[in-house]
Amino acid sequence: MESLMGLINLEHEHDFLNELTQTRCPAAVPFAGRYRMIDFTLSNMTKSNINEIAVFTKHKYRSLMHHLGSGVDWELNKRHGGLYILPPQENNQSDMSKGDLKHFCNNWDYFERNKSDHVLISGTSFISNMNYQELFQHHLDTNADVTLLTTTYNLSTEHEHCLKVDTATNGTVTAITSDKNNPHVFSGIYIIKKSLLAELVEKCIATYKEHFFIDGIIANLHRLNIQSYQYNGYSFMIHSVDSYYKNSLALLEMNNYKQLFPVGEKIYTKISNHAPAKYNTTSNVSKSFIATGGVIDGAVKNSLLFRGVKVQKGAVVKNAIILDDCTIEENAHVENIIIDKEVTVSKNQFLKGSEKQPFIVAKQKTV
Amino acid sequence: MKKECVTMLLAGGVGKRLGQLTKNLAKPAVPFGGRYRIIDFTLSNCINSRMHTVGVLTQYSPFELHKHIGIGKPWDLDRMEDGLTVLSPYMNSEGGNWYLGTADAITKNINFIERYDPKYVMVLSGDHIYHMNYEKILQQHKETNADATISAIQVPWKETSRFGILNTTESMRIYEFEEKPKHAKNNLASMGIYIFNWSILKRYLEKDAMLLDSDHDFGKDVLPAMLADGMNLYAYKFEGYWKDVGTIGSYWEAHMDLLEENIPLSMSDNEWLTYSHDSNFGPQLITENGKATDSLINNGCIVSGKIDHSVLFENVHIDKASSIKQSILFPGVRVGSNVVLDRVIVKENVTIPDHTVLVASPNEEPIVVSEEYVKEKLQPMEESPLLKRMTSNF
């Protein structure tokens, strides 16, 4: 039986989230009340019976390592397979490879040891709750060299940075572009035959290339059998503060919530030991996420509160994303804002960003 | 391998007075506090007190309990050398026997204890809600050179007749036990937590096992026998929150205690965390029509109704125009629209149909709703004008 291994490639992910990516890579950015961005891809992989997963990290990966640990919370701490975090290395001084090709070069023995014939390669900016097995089946059925996971969006400015895909009627990919008017968006997730991956990596390194997808796949588009597989379930891409903020708040719509978190289709994350959220007498919460460990005495509206957030009496939280362990003190008012971890907003403070552009407070500050 | 102290956790009790809640479930496995099961408090105390060698004795309806405890992972008790061991009744060459009493359960596991060649054995029960550092009682036990130490708590005088009372000298040495006395001399009640010198306990257990008229119970048989022989028995005075959730009334009350603004037992105390499984549901969503006051709510809940003085476990959905007051909703409960619940406990995965009204008055025991209860007593009703008025005034 054909089998699949996973690779989460963070080499070319940019720190687009300003203060939120000051000290952590995008994969480790907290998202949706109790997760980090990487949890979605990682959980989708484990749910798809991908039990051997490598992560190419590039920089600012301390919080990512802390989050993933041995992979135990995704059941990846197994004797066979499991999670391999592969940080940048300088194994060989005569090695000329660059970018993610350096990762492949330094870790090729890992890929060789693995018995899977295909590799699912993913970033962390595509958020969905899905099973990759259908994509894999499509990849096998069409005998493709490469199969891209694509989806169709109502285009807005947040999709400007996404790659777009042109296909023939049979689904064969004919072009990968940055066409602003093409709604057929590449998710950043694809499956490739491992033998082909080896061949293309070798060629790219020999010609001093540094970006596997661009130099290995797009450059060879017409030589390869590249297929697309269209995903029609709920999903979005996060490439900017704007898309992070907008898509987070959109989860407060019940319809969206139920699609990303259907009962029985779990997204796994690092387990915490917080008590259930506590709503006190004066609390007034509507249309919001409250994560465990929260203690609410104030008003919270249209907001996402991560674990352990305290909102004291008389405080108002509106259109806000508040990360773990923040305290909003008495009578403070925060609106249109993203507040990173462990921030204290002091008594009577008034902080308001614009609706179009939320204000971001960096972590561990007192304001 | 030698261990100073082996902990034996009695988790086989039937919990008869919890009625419906323990119908197919051991009492230690009964859900508690919005995300826990009762035994989590004791197991968390063990790991927080660095008691790493724990035998859990199970007997009654153990399936859910075994599944929950597993190899002790949530409590970091999955250890290489010692850790958690589930000890169920077993057969041997002489046949099979159930555990007959608390002392008998320990007697039948002497081999387990001897494996670790301990100096002390601590006996706990998995039925109580409290935070306690067992290292402190062990320390007192050593300092007083006691043969046995019993943890005790001061209970209100009017309740002394419900407990086993310890009468002590000023130095806390016990000179008398009084089982549920009508006129107590003292209000120091035993919490069912004991530390023994193992060599002495072993002698008494072997002696007790030979007695035909013994109930093989620590409180009734073993400890009185030790006292009668003039052994050194001391009381350890525990101060803090401790609740025996033995009845539906006290179980419900303990939950209402958790909702006080100054919670007597903080589950979010970083110095003394309570550990449990995490069910990995999404965050809880309070919708535009939802409201929650004086309540504890866990992950995966979707609340479109009004919640007041209630505890919602994970994955509970409350539809619009429903009012939940002074109630406890177990994991997976679904509440339809225009429902009124007051002083109600709803069991796992039960669906309450639209327009249901269930109210227990303050002098009644809270209503426990199971699937059978819904089938027999709750048929979906037509919306009546009276009902409409009731829900809108809530």
C-alpha cells in the first residue's frame, strides 16, 4: 500500500504579524482562542494517518519547540515514526545549498530512511479542519507527480499574496501565477512522489537554487504531471495582520465555528491544565470565545479571549483578540485591538485601534 | 526497589447515596467541577505532594474509571520505576475474592506493597474534593514517632453525628474513637486519610484477616484494635476546604461552592494544579443571545441561552431562549430552545427537548436527568401561553 509522510516547511514563511511575530515564527502564533497556527496542519496530518512528520524550522522557533515538545499531544511520541523537528544545520562546510534546499540536503538521510513513497508538504498559513486522505487518493488515482491542494475564494486584498493556479479541464495544472483576478488559490499544501523530490532537490542544489517550490516545481511545470485537487470545505489563509484579525473574528459566527470545529473532528493542541472559564456576577459576554482559565467580571463583546485572561469589573473588551494570561483591569476599555500574552492593561486605560487596522500590543507589557 | 512511602488509593466504593450518578459508574469517576472527575483531586494531590508510588484499588463499575486513569499520564504518574498501578480484585490458586472492606483491599495487595519495601503506607480514598499536601502529614507522622496518623478536620458541631470523631490529648495523641456520636466531646472528624508504619500495619492486617466477625474495615476494625493495644495514634489537623460529595445534595452543594467569588478551593491555583484529561474541544462560544453569570463553562460549549449559577462541562450546547439556573450539565448535553432548568443535574449526552421545564424547589433534592428520565417523563410539549410567560420572566 502506498503511504504518505508529512513535512511542515517553515523555511519560507515570513514574519508578517508585526509584534506577534517579533519573538516567534508564524507557525507558533496563537490562533482561535486555544491553538497555534501549526496545530491545524499538524492535526489534519495526524487525522489523515500521517504518523511521521518532519518540521523544517528556520528562526525564532523557541516557542514552537516548547509548544510541540515530543509531539505527545498529537500522539506523535511513538516508537515508530512520530515528530522530527529539524532546525537549520551546518553539517558540511563544502555544502553550497541554500533556503529550504539546505534543509533537504542536510536531512536527506531522514527522508531516505522513511519507507513512504510520497511526501505531503505544507506550510501553516492555510487554516482548515480536513482529512488529507482524499487529496492523497486523488494523487494516486491520477498517477500525478505532484498534486496541489487548491480552493476557491471570493477574492479580497488578503489573497493578493497567494499563488493562483490555472488548470486544464481535466484538472492538470497549466500555470502557477500571482494573478490578482484568479480566485483559484493554491493552499501551500501539495503531495509529491519522494523519488521525484530527491531528483528535483539534487538538480536545484546543483544549480544554486534556494526555493524548492519555485525552482523545483514551478520551473518544471510543463515537464511534470501536476494535478490540482479542489477543497470546498471551510478554510482561509492567513498572510497578514488584516487576514489574521478578520478571520479570527469571523469564527464568532456560529456557522463558521461549527465548520472549523465540528463535534467529533478535533483539532489537537498542547494540553493545558486550566480550570473551566469562570463568569462572575457582573460579567456580560456576548458573541465571544472564552478559553479555559479565564475569569470574567467585565463586558466582552465580539472578541476572542485566550487561556487565563482576566477581565475585571467595569472593563470593556470589544472587537479584540487577547492572548494568554492578560489582565484587563477595572474600568479599562480596549477596542479593535490585538494584545499579545501576559499584558496588563491598567485601570481606566483607554486603548482603541481603528476598525480597519487593529492596534497591536507586544507581549509582557504593562500599558 | 525501595520507596519510603507507598500510597494506596481506595477507589472501589459504590457511592450508593449518589443514586443515578453512580448507576453504572464508580463514585471516583463521577464528573466534577466542569472538567474533572472526583478522583482527579486526590491523584493531583499525590503528584503535587511527590507521592509517586500509587496503587489505585478499584472494584465497582470500573470501566470508565480505568479508562480515565489509564497509566496515570495526566498526573505524570506514568513513571518508569514506580508510578500508578491499578489494583483490581483478582483470582489466585485458592480462588477469587472481591475486596470485602477497606482493610481487606489492602491485605489482598500486600505483595504489591512489599515490592517497594516501604517504611510507611498512606491510605487515601478517592471520594473527596480537597487540596492537601500529604508531605506535611507524613512529616508530622515521623516527628511524633506515631504508629498511625489520621488526618482530621473540624466540622460544624451540629454535623458531628455524621462523622467518626477523634478525641485527642493536647499533643494530638488519640485516646478514643467515637463513631457518629450523638453527643460529641469534640468536633474533629476523620477524613479517611491514614499513614501507617508498614511493619505494624502488616501485622494488624494479617491478624484482622483471621477474624471471622470483622468487617475488615480501617475505621471499624483495624484502628480500634490498634488503639486498644495502646499503639501511638495521632491526629493530623487539616485546615482548608474538604468536601465529601457523598449525596446528590452535597454533590450539588459542592458545585455551588465553586461558583462563589472567593472560591474556597481554587482549581486555577498555579501552586496546586488539579490535573485531568483534556478533551480537545474547540473554545467555548457565547453567542449574541447568550449570557453567563456566576458560572463555570468548559471548552466546546455553545451558549445561546442564559446561564446563571451553573456548571457546564465540555461540549454542552444550549439553544436560544433557554434558562439554566443552579444546574450542572455533564459533557455532551444538548438543551433545546425555551427550556427552563433550575436545580437540575443532567447526565452525559442527554438531550433535553424544546420547551421542557424542570424545577426543583430549594427544599427538594436536585433532579437528576438521565436518558431514561427523558424517555419516561419528558415528552416534547406544545408551547403554551403560560410557559411562554415563565420563560420570558426568567
